[in-house]
Amino acid sequence: MKRIRFLMTALLFVAAAALQAAENDEAQVRAADTRFWAAYNACDMTEMGNLLTADVEFYHDKTGLTVSREALIDSLRKGVCGTAGMRLRREAVEESLKFHPLKDGYAILSGTHRFHVQETGKPERLDGQAEFTTVWKFADGQWRMHRVLSYGHGPVPYIPPSITFALDPSTLATYAGRYRSARIGDILVSVDGDHLKLTAGNFVATLYPETKTRFFARERDLRFEFESDEAGRVRGLAVFENGAVSERAERAKPN
């Protein structure tokens, strides 16, 4: 009986030690991953190089395969870090990250990441997202990226804000009417129950208020700001895309 208890205790000790080691590995890999992408966002070639194995392989669904630390750093230097007045900022979708320990000093970190474009003189804009899977290797005393896959690049699915603000029908009615844009032409705004409907050619958007004058579209990541004169009369409509005005329309006078 004592021997059985001893064996059970030993097994529990081994299991606990293995769990502790896996937790330590996960913390170290996540920390190394954070360091790498901070260096990526800063175009710090030296720090990025320190976190890659010499024989790293990078697989990208748009640009193909890049092999070796030198080749990958060179491609980053000439690519995302080589365009004057433009930077690409990467961020991970935190809740998507998954860690998997592997035998013999390897581990996997996977998830979804998004990329933001920063151009001189312009607001930062969300450019797209992709999935990634990184095989990490414990080499030369630290965790380093060994195999990197970035795939499924595309736009970020639009999730409209929650409807938390309401306007009475009489206020909504003050925005109804026809607006004219030099580029788009006629834009028709009408009241549709507790919200507005905007029609411009074949494009139809359902607009819900965020404030008394600002509305968001349920269908696309667009904002609409109704502009008034000093007397409070609605005279125009501004369309915002990626945080910047992309279109302005003047309210047409009734016939």
C-alpha cells in the first residue's frame, strides 16, 4: 500500500512539474511574441532578427515563401519598412490567441492578427486581417520564431455598434430630404421607423443615431454627420470613412 501511495505521489509530482513547465513556456513564448511584434511595428531590424532562428521559414499566402533570417529581415526592410511616409502596425486579436506546447523545445502560438496603415498626414486606418500560426523553437537560450505562417488575408468583418441612442420621430424628420454630392449625385434620406434610410443610386444604408447629429450605417463601416447653419437648419451631410471625411453633400432646396 505504501508503495502504491508513493507511486501516486510521484506521478502527481511529475504531472504538476510538467504543467508548471508548460505554463512557464507559454509565458516566455507570449513575451517573446510581444517583443517581436513591438519591434516589427517600430521597424527595429536588430530586435526582430534576435527573435528569429537562422533557418526561419515564413509562409505568406500572398507573397509566398521566404527562407532564412537574412532574407526575411531584408524583405521587411525593403517592404513594410521601406516605404517613405507609410508604416504598417500589427496587432493581435487577444482573445484569438492559442498556445500549444510541443516536445523537444518547440511550441505553437496561433490566432488572428490585424494590420493598420499609418500614412503621414492621414488618420490611421484598418487595412485588413489574417490568421497566423507560429512554430517557436527554444534555441541558443531563448525562444525564437522558427516557422511562421500568415494566411487568409482579407478585410476585417464589419460589426456595427450596438444601438444605444434613440431620437424621436420629429427630430429624425428634420434630416429627411434630398442631398446632392458632386461625385455621387443625389442622396435621398428618409425616416424609416426609429431610424433613417439613405439611398444613393444602388447603395442603401440603414442609419442609426450615435448622437443627435451623427449616425452609423448597419451595413458598412461608415458614419454620417448632419450639418446645420447658425439658425439650426440642416444644410448638409458629411460622410466619414476610416475616420476622415470622404464625401460632402448639400441639402437640395424643395421644388
